[in-house]
Amino acid sequence: MRKTTLVKGSDVYTAGGLRKADVLVEGTRITRIADQITPTDQMEIIDAEGLTLLPGLTDLHVHFREPGFEYKETVAGGAEAARAGGFTTVCTMPNLKPAPDTLKHLQPQLDAIAAQDKVQVLPYATITRQRIGEETLADYAELTPWVAGFSDDGSGVQSEDVMRAAMKRVATTGKILAAHCEVNELLRGGYIHDGAYARFNNHKGICSESEWREVERDINLARETGCRLHICHISTAESVELVRRAKREGLPVTCETAPHYLWFTDEDLSNEGRWKMNPPIRSEYDRRALLMGVKDGAIDAIATDHAPHTAEEKGKDLRQSAMGVVGLETAFPAIYTRLVEQGRTDLKRVVELMSLTPRRILGLPGFESGGIAEGDPAMLTLVDLNAVRKVDSSRFHGKGRSTPFDGMELKGWPVATICRQAEDEEK
């Protein structure tokens, strides 16, 4: 029997703007949107008066750690965190054990995904064998039906020849190649941004060129091969400008950044693991360029790069802590507060960045009208745009607790997530 849910009285995000209406969800589809829909005893009713209903949030870049690193997180735990944060679709990165470089090696992750029903989880396969950057995969076509795209995230493909060969082959699949852009020889043992904080506190820095130099290379290869290139977690002003130029040229290039790069600079750092991620939080100059890229469309999407580690791994200083912070449960309020409440853009742009454009990049159906419409998939996020509360990492649903947003007061919190795979659609 199809589950039927009636969302009553919310401000519904449609192509024509916000509209106060009732929304009926039957099974996996939105079947009716009307000023008033009479409920029946067979319906689950969500009283959404004063709330806003959005197309489901989509994250192009998360780490759920299974298989191989379940002590950090599992697919089920990551899905709970995603659902709590209002995400209906997430894409899991392949720095796993085994690395998903064949269908056989992908299967454990597919099994874990099938065992949960909270959100839609789409895995990436690797670009190279064992994700070590030395040899392209034997059969991209075998993996294509099962994956969001191909990525070696966690490290950049250092060989231009290997990346060229991979792009040529990925181009034939129609999928994206999601590139972690980093030149290893320019890292020089660094672990935070090579800026004022590093110099004044005797830390080893990571220069901006280590990112943008490979962004530049991969854009040139996308021009040569026609591959759909998606650049992960950009953090530098130079990367933003390179992507902007690629778009003006009409190249098939998209990119993402993360909330922490839009909020913080290296001057905000303290000697704690919650400030350590890759790429690092950079300078005020970079932050301003990223905010401009979000505003003018150079940046296509907000992704979290949700990367859980244990408390022990993150409880050390900057030098010794593991790279990576969590972000699924704070992403929407962080972005809504930073962009809308602080007057940088509007809700429409936030929905584009966190819902509509990520789905377009992935080639997922639904919300083609630019908002919620009858016939769209039952993947919806209900938010309270007026809710203000402090981030409390001790209450997170996933295993990871390390976030630079801990203790900050943010506005605009998800309150319910409806996903076509979920049995219990209200948090």
C-alpha cells in the first residue's frame, strides 16, 4: 500500500515563488498541490503552518566511511545525519577499503545503501585503480549504472596523462568526473593554509597554488576531451576565476564549495582539530572571492564534504589531528544565515545551490520547473526559516562531532525530511 502524506499549510517553493498551499505525497510522487486538500484517515498529516517546503537538499560530496572505516561512520549513520540536516540525496566519496574500482568492490557499499531507507545515497566509483592515480579503470561502463560519477577524492590524480585517459573514457559514460584538485609536490608537509596564522604560529602551510594549478590543468583537459568536469571543494580565489572563465567559454565545467569556506578565514583558526580540513580554510581574500562566485554563478553548488572521524582523531592539535569536519546537520542553517540573513542573496539562490543545480549536475529527474510541482519526486525538505538555535555537536545524529560551527547561533533549521525511500518521513 502506498504511503500517503499531506503537508498542510506550508509556504511551498514553486517556480513562481513561495505559495501557501497543501501538498499531497502519494508513494514516491507529489500528486497534488492546492490551496486546501481535505485530509482522510489514511493520510499522515504534517502540520506545516509557518514552515517552508523546499525541493529536497542534495549534497554532491560526503564521506560515509563504509566499507573499511566503520569505526568513523557507517552508511546508516551517515544517512541519519543527512536526513536530520534536510538532505534527501547524498553522494558518497570512494576513499574506502576496498576502493570501489570494480563492481565487485562497489558491492559492499551498494549492500549497505540498500539496507537503509532514510535518504537516497549515490556512490562515486574511483577514477583510477585502487584510487592511487597510476592507472585508469578497466571498465567504466560496468560501473556507470550504479554510480553518481567518478572521483579519486581524498587525493588528486597527479599524472596528466592518466587524467587525460580517464576523462576520455568518462566522457563516453555521460557521468561527471569529480576532481579533487591538489598538486602533491606543492603541499610540502603543510596542514593548514599558508597564511598569517601559519606564519605567526609556526605551522606548516598549504599554498593556494597546490589547488588552483590542478584546477587549471583539469579545465584544459575538459576542453580537450569534452568530459563533464566537476571540481570538488574549491577554496581559493584563483580557482573561482578559472571556473568563471571556463563557463564563459562554454566548457562542461561545474564546481562546489563548502559552508566553512564561506564563513571562516585562517585568522579564525585556533590550535584545535575542528579547524583542520582539506583543502584548508584560507584567507579573507579567498573568502570574498568565494562569496562573489556564489553570488554570480561561478560556483554551482554548496556541498558539505562531510568527513566524520573519531573524537580521538580530531581531539588533537592542528598538526596531529585528522583532516576533515562534519557538515550535513549544519549546512542549511549555515548557508541560509550567511547568504540570506546577512543580505548577500536570496532564498532562490540557496535553493539553486543546495537543491536544483546539484540534481541537474547529477542528471537526476524532478523539479525541472525550478520549484515544486505536481509529478515531482517525493523528495522534500521542510524548514523553519525563523528558527534560531546554537549548534550543539553533542546532539548530532551521525558519529562525527567535529565542526567549526560548534556553539554558533544560526537561523533556518530543517524540521522534517520527506524522501521517497523513507518509511518514517517525519524526523
